[in-house]
Amino acid sequence: MKQILLTLVLGTVMQSASAQGTLKDYRRAYAVRTLFSSDSVMHWAHEVAWKDSTHLLHYRISTPQGQRYRVYDAERNSSETYSTLHAMNKALDIPPAPQRPPVYGRHHQPHWMEVDEEKTVYPCISPDGKQAAYIEGGNVIVQEAGKPWAPKRTLTQDGTQGNYYSNRILWSPDSKYLFVCKRRPVEKRYVYYVESSPSDQLQPVLHKQEYAKPGDELPQREPVIIEVATGKKVAADPHALENQYDLGWFQWTPDSREVTMEYNRRGHQLYQLLAMNAATGRLRTIVEERANTFVNYSRLWRQFIHNGQQLLWTSERDNWNHIYLYDVGKGNVVRQVTKGEWCVREIQWVDEQQGKIYFSASGVNKDEDPYFVHYYSIGLDGKNMQCLTPAPANHNAIYSYDHRYLADTYSTVGTAPVTELRDAVDGHCISTLETADISRLKREGWQAPEVFKAKGRDGKTDMWGIIQRPTNFDPDKKYPVIEYIYAGPGSAYTPKDFISYNWNTTSLAELGFIVVQLDAMGTSWRGKKFEEVCYKNLKDAGFPDRELWIKAAAAKYPYMDSTRVGIFGASAGGQESTTAVLLHGDFYKAAYSSCGCHDNRMDKIWWNEQWMGWPVDSSYVECSNVFNAHKLRRPLMLVVGELDDNVDPSSTYQVVNALIKAGKNFELVVLPGIHHTMGEYFGEHKRFDFFVKNLLHTDPPTWDALKQ
């Protein structure tokens, strides 16, 4: 009955050609959440997974009869369908998920920003099982394993409270050496939040969270190798490892002669894979990445092969993310395995026996969307690259445990998902498991977003995005344009997969807007130079490209009103949407900004030093919305969760303070008890009203009217 009523609401309203931003538009905007749910798409395979090491593939689909659960046997090319998850799990002998005991009171759980001080004492057993090593009083102790009464040997004497040995001890494979780091801690920074309205008490609660910010001092490590029998100790040259952002990925070589480690120098312009000699402590360089801007270290991938004699490594040194083969002993490149103006996205596995690498990449096919991901194999010799998922779409594939089969689901924003079983060696299609049916969505008025491309600021590079129209679209009307922005470097963000309901665009369009999203310069997967636009320049956010893209779309579609353009976003998008009206107010006429990292000196260290560099300099100030707040001349709504543990809420409050001092008019929404968010349901309704008021220039319906 609920579904019928919602369909009637949508059908009735679609016949209306009334003004935009009406009560009917609001009701339709909220109705499509249910009407366009993924459950309305029949035979769309969800939660596709292989059962352990078997050739049994299982997934969930919607059918006219309700939810069904399927198990496909790749060996027998047969399937079974179950009416409940419990029935399928029972057939597959999958145990039920463990029940978590209830948590009473306020128990502290480590936050993801908390740094491990590496002081907890626990024994590290040697590979031969004879000895245990651990830290006591900041120094390294060894003792006969399993015998706490046995005599202790203290291998170091120089550990102190301010410069102690870390509990991350690594035994050499031959049990003769210990690798450990002396660790010099630093004073920690904390951020404090007041939870104004806790659910379990009347009075507010003060929360304290560890939170390192750009420019803060960081712990430093000094690598040390100790010969256990003699106590002889060698240390690495500290000058070779100065100003560490991080020093980690410690591994002994199989022959126990060296320890490899990765050194990320502060500022992210030098990243090295080093080897430390166990006998002398000498460091040698195996791989070195240098950049005048930044090395995107989060994109690096590595794997030792052939018993540690060779190394596979990814690098953007030729502008594109590619795989390189290294000789570990000589520390030089044997060959570049993958080449071309396209990007390796992930490496799934390496078949050393067959000499093949299996990976995903985007941009290989020049006649399709350059962001589409396909799966490939290539020889270690760089030859015989083969596409395993050829359909012109975006692919998400999962290998069976033995890498014999590939379960591939592919789609585009406008075409329904298809799930196939493919041979993982040559890529041929064994069986089409599911083909999603979106006819019900279309009957309910669903409109696929249009993929649109236009040249960016350089006049030659295409910027790719989507255009979302309302279900009652009328080409004879004029529609304001609203851009959803998230331009944080490190990835690309415009959807490429099929989405039945897009939380950022679908409902908002129903109010009488054209909603767009695109990836402009400063984002990823179009080459390093494309991404480097953001370096020390996050305020750029691709705005020169975005304005050209929207104007090009409006030139093609005159019903898009490029004189009434709004923008919204959260987190990095919150920073960018505010920047839009501060620095580009001639084009962007209104902005909704939630939980923005408005001043990069106020936000977490890893994100901001990666793109803005170190030490902190004037570029941080120039990119700050606090510094530029006095330039506001367009409507702005700022939203913040009082318990935002991702971006310090004070980042928003400092913009508020600067706007007040500059005598600017704006709106502020503080959400009690809410963490990092776009705004929750309350904030979404505020966003709807904000854009209706400031772009449609009409009064939105009262909130009480929507309840009737």
C-alpha cells in the first residue's frame, strides 16, 4: 500500500507543470528515496563474494517475489536459490555473525587518530622458538622462551623515557639478529569537543581526542640491529633519515643480511625504499621517488618476488601510475612492466610461477570514459597485456581464492549492472549470472544522469561529469544549476557505476534544479600533472575547469541557467564550496558547506601536509577561508556537527568568527551529537530550503506542511 501511495504521489506530481520549489516538488523529492531504492532493481547482484577457498559464489538479488539469495557453483555451472539469508548460510555452512555484548557506560575506544606509543610489553618469539625478546624499562631484553623464571639478558642500556626502544621487534629469519627502533616521542596535540545533549545524562560531556595538525612535531625513529649472541649493536646513519614523516614497512630479507624499510621524508618530496646491513648498519637505496611537488605515497604498492631477489613497485615518475620491476640487490630498474598514458589502479595478485601480474587500470581504452576501470593481465616481461573484462563500462571484479575464476559486475551511470563469471586466465565469459532489470525504475519516472564532457582550462583536456535532471523535466523551463563538489586530491569522485538513487543529486533535482558533478584538475587518475594543480593551492579546487564545463553544458542545453549556479559539499567539499563563493562569487551565487576543513592548518596532518607541503608557509594562509572570509558577497550556509572527529569543528567556527568581524550575513547550523556529516536529514532539508530561497527566489513550503 505504501508503495502504491508513493507511486501515486509521483505520478500525480509529474503531470504538473507548476513553478519549481513547491510543496509537491518537496514531496516528490522525498518520495523518490523509496521509489528509486536499489530494491526496485530486479536481479542486481549485491554482496557478491566467494566462499572461502571454494568455487562457490554467493550474492543477493531482488525479485518480484522479494529478496532472494543465490549460490553459483562455478565447477558445475549450476545454481541454487534461497528465500532467506539464514537458509543460504546454512547450506554454505557459514556460521552466524557473533553477537556483540552490550556496552554499558562510557568505555574509551582508541580513535583512529591516536598514535601508538609502542610501549606495551609483549614477547616476540624467535623463529627457532628458543628465545623471547621484549622491552622493559625502555630497553631490549631477551630471555629463554616459555620460561619466565629464566635469567634475563639486557641487550641495551641507553633507552630512556624520552628516547626508548620500540616494542616492534623483528627477529631475523635465522634467529641471530634483532631489529628494533629507538623511538623519540613528542608532545601530543588534543582537540576538545563539548557534547551538549548526551542521551544518558542531563549535563554536557567534554571529549578529548588526539589530533596532530600540520607543522606539529612527529615521533622519530632510529633503526638499530643487535646481534643477540654478542650484544653487538649497529645503528643507521641518523642524517640519512632526518625529518621523518614516517619510517616503516620493516622487513628482513630471507637471507638475514638486511632489513628493508621505507622512509617518507617530511614534505613528501622524497620517498625511499632502503636496506640496512645487519653487520654494519649501512643504508643503501633500492628505490627512490622524488618530486618537486609531492610523492603520492598512499598510491605506492610493493611486493617482493623470487625469494626477495626482485621487487614489483608502482610509481608515477613518468606522469602515469605504472608497475616497475627492480633488482633488489643492485637497486636498479630491470624494466617498466606497464606503459602508456593510463593509470594502474590496483594489483590483485602476482603469479610468480607463470610470470604474470593481474591488475586493474583506467584510461587504456581511448574511445571510452577514461575513468572506467577494467581488469588486465600482463607478463613480468611487459608483454602480452590482455583485458579480462572487455565490456565498455566500469568494472568491479572479485577473484576466486585460487585465482581461477573472476566474478565481474559492470555498469555505467545509465546502464543496468551485469554480473558475469569469467575465466581469470584468458578472460572468456563462462556464464552471465545476472542482468539487472531497471524497467520498474523507469516506470516510476527514474531519469539516468547524462555523462557530459567539456574542455578544461588548457583548452585540450576533457573534464568528465554528470548532469542530473528532475523526473518532471521540461525543456521549456529554465533551471538553476547546483554543483555537488568534492575535489579533494587523491582520487576521482564522479560516479561511474549505476546508482538507482544518488543521495547527492536525485532528490535535490526534484525541487526544480539541474544538479551536476564533475572531476576537474586537481583530482586523480588522469596523470600526475593533472593532480598536481592542487599543490600548495587547494583553493584552486578545479574552479577554472568547473566554470568552463558548466558554461559548455548550458550552451548545449539552454534550459540550464548558468547565471544561477549554486554549490554544496562536505569535508573537503565543505571547504571548496565556501571557497567558491569567496573567490568565485561572480559565478557561484550560493553555497551550502558542511564540516569544511576551511583552514588547512586546523585540519589533520596527513591530509594537508600531503597536498600543501611542509613546513607550513604562506600558501596555507592564502588557501584559508578564514583569511578570505571578508570577500563574501553571496548567500552562505555553514553546517557543522559538534562532535566532528574528522575535521576540527573549530575550523568552521573560525570562519564564522571572521565573517562576523567582517560584518557579513550568513547562516550557521550546528548539529548536536553529530559527527562528520553532510548534515543528516535536518541538514538536507535546510539545504533544500536554502537553494529554493536563493536560486529559485521563492519561499519554500513550511516544514509542518510536509508532515500533513
